Amino acid sequence: MTRRTRAALLVAFAAPAALVLSAAPASAADDATVSVLHAIPTGSGADVVDVYAGDALLIDNFTPGTLKTLEVPAGTYDLAVYADGDTPDGGTPVLEAPGTEVPAGANATVTANLKANGDPTLNVFVNDTSSVAAGQGRLVVRHIAAAPAVDVRANGDVLFADLTNPNEDSAEVPAASYEADVVLAGTDTVALGPADVDVAEGATTIVYAWGSAEGESLALATQVVEAGAGAPGSVPAGDGSSVPAGVPGWALALGALAALGVAASTVRIASSKA
């Protein structure tokens, strides 16, 4: 792997860290909260990284398939990404993002994942916490895998058709356990699954399809958001844990601005290390 590729991958991780500190919820006094999903598969050059804010470790040993929830006070932070085991005390950061502002009042789910063509990227999603009818649950599927368009089936029936990276779709369904699988759009060719998905009554159950079809690393990660919840709950995802609550719509604008900043950072790092 070239230094250019490694730099681009690590930039993709710095951006979720920056969003951790710029898209978050106002549940505790002026705190910011966000969930971050490491969805770049093993072997892509970003297997284990540590993320710091100043001298404080934000995310330790961040590995593929892990979902983390962070809370920090509002303020301004100097962010840096280090190779696993390196620290600000004597270590050399792979990437720095000084002066990152932390406003209180938002909550976001950020994914570091692969584009459909396999390039690393990040996405910011707002979680729907509106009420759900009695006996129903909200099922959300997010396509963040290096894979073509897919159909998502529940108990053999297509529930979401022609879903592409990095889009999502949702529906209210009877609260129950479903056998879900992912097939190539318009076919019966199974790309992922089947897997049991429990849709909780009165909650939003989110399923992420991530990894790489070409690399044979496709996998699922899930999180559950309670309707009207203002603080994160917890649910396993790979070997990690935890999850988010509701997000004001303006968090998406923050995500878009951050993504533009990431693109610029990628160019600067690549040219300086080429």
C-alpha cells in the first residue's frame, strides 16, 4: 500500500473524529454526543487507529466493525490521529485538525466506510426519533458498502429496492423478528445474509450493510434508537458497542461542510507525502 493511500484512509478517520466534536446532543449540560461506526474493512490500511483531542484519548484501538459513542463538553479542541500505540507525548501524528469547535445541541451517527468504488469516505446520518404507531417499529437500512445497488428483503419479500451507497431507506413494520438478506438489485443473488433482525416496538432499528463485495468482507452492524430519546442507548455492533439518539437536521449541514474539509485535507496530505 502506498503512503498516498494510507494518508487518504487516515483522513477518513480524522473526519469522524472532527464530527464527533461538531455534531452532538444537548442532553447533559453543554455536552456533545455522537456515535462513530468504523466500517472500513480489515486490510484496507486503517485496521487500528487512536484519536486524540489535545492530550485526551477520544477513541482507543478503533477497529473495523466497532461502533463507539463519545461525549465531550462544548469547546475548541486540537484533534490528531495517531497510529495505534503512538501518543501526543513523543509521537508524530499522522493527521492534525487543530481548532475544532464543539457546539452543544446535536447528535449524529458518523460512518467511516467505503464508497461503492472502494475509496474511503465518511457519511453523516440523522436518526429519526419521531413516534411510531403502537405495535410497529421503524426499520432503517443504510448502504455503506463497496457494492453495487441492492434490494433488501424481509422474510423473502423485497422491502427496499435498488438501494445504493451511501443512501438509506426506511419503513414502519410490525414489531417482530425478521429474516433479512441483501440481494443484487433485481435478482435473487444473495450478497449478504440471511440474518435475523429484531425490530423493536416504538423504536428505530438501523441496519448498516458495510464492507467490500470484491474483498468478500460484507457484514452487518445494527443500532437501536428509542423514539423521542434524548440520550444514547446501547447495542452491539461487531466487537464494539453503543449508540445514538435524535439529531437536529442542521447536523447534516455540518457533515457536508466537514466532508468538504476532508477532501481538501486529503489533497494536501497526498501531495506532501507523494
